[in-house]
Amino acid sequence: MFEKEITATLYPSGFKKGDSNFNSLSVLSDGLVYYTISSHDLNTHGRVYRFDPETGNVSLFAYLGDVTGETGKKSLPQGKSHAPFMETEDKIYITTHYGYYQGNDGKEEPAPPPEGYTPYPGGKIIEYDKKSKRFTVLATAPSEEGIILSGMDAQRGMIYCLTWPKGIWMTYDIKTGSTEVYGQVSRGGEVGLGENYFCLCRMVAIDPRTGDVYFTNPDGEIFVMDYETKKINTVKWASMKKDIFGSWDPHKGGHQGYNWRSIFWHEGHRLFYGVHGKSGYLFTFDPLKQKLEVITRICNEMCIKHGMYELFRYGYMTLTKDPVKDNILHYISGFEMPDQKSKPQNVHAGGYLSLTTYDLSSGKLTDHGVIKLSDGRYPTNTQTIAVHPNGYIYTCPWIPASKEDGYEKDYQCDLIGFRNPIHVSD
């Protein structure tokens, strides 16, 4: 159908009530791929899987209800994990979030517990000991708050979290075992009313040089938590509010405003690379030089050619660096055909995904084609990417599926993998 297509292999988990994955996919030091298949079902906790690229086997790593001791308790479940897996030499760390909520005027907000159920008990910071193979709940977010953002400074032994829906900042010190809750940092968060409403940031930037931690608000403000003082301040020298990113009302739902959507630290270049969601613009962020500079659009060719925004309302958390070629960035983004009459039957919601790479040394952007499964189905949305040193790229997209096959919705969310196109000729 498309001139350029990437053929991917599906690795099904068999989790029929699973329906999503948001930023919870990582290649860890053992070479295995870890990911969470989340669920919005009232009675279902999320499940963590791990995939062995050498054998092609998918295995269940953790059932979040069992790990937290909440299975069968009729509290709103730990339906999601909404952040990458964090790792030290002997431990793996996971944070949890909940998925039972409702939509209103383009906004997502908690749904009241049905009769017979108790409120969500709070998101967890979970530790997995690689030697003993035991899970331990280290900390719990405030009641009815899930953990929507988390990141770890392994060097200093700190985990940083932002909760949903109120936007409460909290930290966990691995060395002392202490939790600190700092209160709301994004006005009223996603339950705020009127000008008190702010869609929350989904990704944190931790500077390994200083230990300082950065996040954004949808009005474009950038905040920093100073590692030494533990105080949160506004960054005065930069803002995410750029004309080229579009015009966004931070008090309306259905988008992330001027929040950065995806950001990561590039050790070789000693700065951060990030993407603004919907516009698909790549930028650099360097706290020591006090610079935030826009580079170019890194999204798919279709969006660029037709002047369209990216398809998913928040953009994509799929920016990363190639583990072998230091100057290559990878990004997966979605689009819909300008002429919707051409939509084939096997495409859920009319969307497609395309992989682009950007060469930082030459400035060349390459769209490698639309991702398609070997059985002909086109994945339609993803919020994950993991580029493995073995020459494969993994992601957990939404894939058209049939309720007759037992799936809760008309799509499934599962791991897929395909050859890294920049390594094919190596």
C-alpha cells in the first residue's frame, strides 16, 4: 500500500484485557526487553512481561495486583505502569499508575469507585531484587494518586515522581528509604477547574552532572528541583512556549500544551534531546550552557509534507538514541491519510505509524516507512520505543483485533519487533 513499509513481528502476550502501554518499555542490562501491558478494566491489574530476543519467548514477569498485595481487594486496580524501568546493578524499579478513569470535555479524570469498591490506594514504587527475585513495595503515593512520571538518578540513589491527577511531586531516597512529598507543582493538575487546569508532564529530565531534575508545565514553564537544596524553582533562562510549536490553551483538555513530550540525556553530547508533542519538533536542552534550541521537525514524512500535526492528541514518547551509532536518533510518530476514503478495513481508527531517524552530524531526516505486521495489520498508536544493540527495534503499539478473538476492545496492545533499518546493511 505504501511505497516504503517496515515489516514487524508480533510477540503476543495473550493478555486479552490489556489495552495500552505508555512509556513502559526498556532494554535492561541482561539484554531482555521489559514492558508493561496496561488495562483500563475495573477488575484487572497491569502485567509486566519480559521478552528474550534470543529465544523469541515472552514470559510474565509480574502481575501488579499480586506484587502490591491488592489482588481481590476490590480497590481500584494498579492498572498501569507509566514510566521506563529503572535499574541499578542489583535492583530493578517499577512505578505504578491506575487506569480506571473517565473522560470529560477532552480531559481525563478519575472515575468514582462503583458500589462495593474502594478508592485507588495510591501508586507504588516497587523494587525487584535480581538475586533473591523478590518484589518489595518501597513507597506509596498519596491516596487516589497514581504515578504518571518517574525517573531515577542511579548515581545519587534518588527516584523522582509526579502523580496524577493532582500533579504532586514526590521523591524517594533509595539509600535512606525515605519518601518526601512536596505538594502540587502544576496548579490543580488534571482535576483543576478553569485556569487551574493543567495537563501534566509525562517525562522527567535528570542532569547526571548536577543531579538537578527538570520538568515542564503546559504553559511552557520549565521547573528545576535543585539536588542540593531540594527546592523547586522556575527556570528563568528558557521556556517551552515557542511559536513554532503551535498555539495551545494550557487550560483546555485534549492536548499537552507546551509540555515536552519526550526527552532523554545524550551522554556523548552532554545535553538533552527532546520532542514537543503534536508539532513533532526536535530540540536540545542544555542546563549548564542555559540553552534550549529548536532543531527541526523529526516526525513522519506525511505530517511534514501535508503540514499536519501528529495524529495522537498528546504526541509520542518515542524519541531515543541508537545504542551503536551515537549520532542517530530514532522516533516513531503517527499520521492519518489526508483522504480518509482510502482507509483500509484492517486499520484501527484510520492511523498509521512511521519510523524516522535523524542524523545529528549531517542533519539528514529519513522516513523509513510505515510499520506493518507480517499478517497485514497496521499498528495505529504507540508510546514506547526500545532500540536494542542486537539490531532490532521494539515497541508496544495498538493493533487492530477482534472482540470475537477474546480481546476486551477492538484492538490489542502487544510487543512487536523489526530490524533497525540503519543497521541492515552493516
